[in-house]
Amino acid sequence: MSPIKAQGSTRDEILQDLAKLSKSIEASSSILIIGGGPVGVETAGEIANMYPDKCITLVNNRTRLLPDNFKESLSERAIAGLQALGANVVLDEKILIPHDFEFDSRVKSTTFKGTSGATYESDLQIMATGVRPQSGYIASLESATGIRFRDINGAIKVRDTMQVDCNLFPNIFAPGDVNSLPPQHKFSFKAQAQANIAVTNIEILIRAGWDANKIARPSARLKRYIDPVNGIIVPISKAGGVAQMSNFVIPKLLQNTVVNNTKGKDYFAAKAGALYTPAT
């Protein structure tokens, strides 16, 4: 598991996980970050900005940084931004990770080998690749029905109504990272849009008179998820970062202002926090 994604199940446990990682970053001298998506780029930038004397290496198994549905120039600017902070960026290289290796935030001298034959030494390793869907809870339903609800990667197959792709279960919805939508849909604001569609459609089914023994009436027209505008904001340091809205890459002279006045402030922490009501 990756220390960049806290493993705790309670607020206190998560804070402890993050504090442990923070202390390990401070104590380390060389850090290897595996994965060149938004999380990897942001992590490398923040650490390199705060600790300019540390050796930071970001390795990505593709020939560019950031998702493919964004322009190549965005990747080029991200690379330039990281290099300006002193970080090393290695592309088209896959790190060969032993199956029993644990990414546990501990400072430990480790040498990994890449598919190119190059070796990478570090005393702290951070995995920043995509998450694996936690969909094991649906295995019992697959076993009972003989229907495979998940794809080869464990993601739950869905329709654009956010329902599982099976006529027998119109009441099962799977919005967010657990579903089989392509990587360009794996952003928090898109997960929120998917969740809104699921909630709306559940309400429609209830009003249509659906219950466990009756399929929704034909008159129940469900809402369909439409991909929100293609956009990304990636802070790289306190100096700014890169951003693209729709097919428009924010000009270099404006990008730092745009990033700093939006996600760069707090990574949308305040906005996300406003969505939740503290437990009483």
C-alpha cells in the first residue's frame, strides 16, 4: 500500500499516518516517488520545494507525465517545473518492485532496479500510482448469481446511469473510483458528479415504485452521467504549477496565478471538508 494515501480508518489514525510520513520525509536524504500522475507530480514538487537539499527522483513508466487526455505541453511544463526545483524526472521506466516490499513510510535504504537496467537508490520510497478498486464486497453476489460484475482489474462494470451493468440489479450503483470508467474519470470532482447521478437515480427508482420484487416502471427515466469538462490543476510548488481547462492549456504567464488562487491554496481541503458533517 502507498503511504501517500493514509491507511487509517478513523480521523485519528489517518492523522497519525500522515504525521509518520511527514517525519520520514524530513528525516530522509533521498526519496524515490513512483508514478507520474497528478499525485506523483504534486508530491515531488511539494517535497522538492520544502526540502531543496534532498535528492528527489520521480519515475514514471510512460513517456510523459500526467494523464494522456491532457496535452503533451502540460507534461513538458510539469517536467520543467520539477527540474527547476532540482528534482530528477525519469520517463519510460518501470520500477521492478519485489512482491513482498512494503511502502510503509519507514526510512530504509533500498535499491530498486528498473526495466532499463538502471538502479535507483533511496532511503524513502513513495508509491503514487493509481489505486486498485476495493470491490471485494461484491464477490459474494458474483458467487451467488454466477454473474461477473467486475472487469479483470477488479473494477465494477457500470452503465452511464451509474448502475451495475446487469438488468437483474437496477438498485445497485457504483460511482467513483470503484467503477470501470477510464482513468480520465478518476478525479474527485468527477466522482462527485457520478455520485450525484446515482443519488438522483435512486430517488427516481423509489418514486417509480421499485422494490425488491418489482422492476422499476418503464416510465422511470434515469439520468445519465455526462463527463464534466476536461480539466486539471496540478500545483508543483508554492510558486505555482500547471493547469488545463477543456482543450485550453493555461498560458505560462497566467498558470501560476490560476494554480495559486485555486487548488494551490489548500488542495481544495476546505471545499472537501464542507461536504461532510462532523460526527456527533
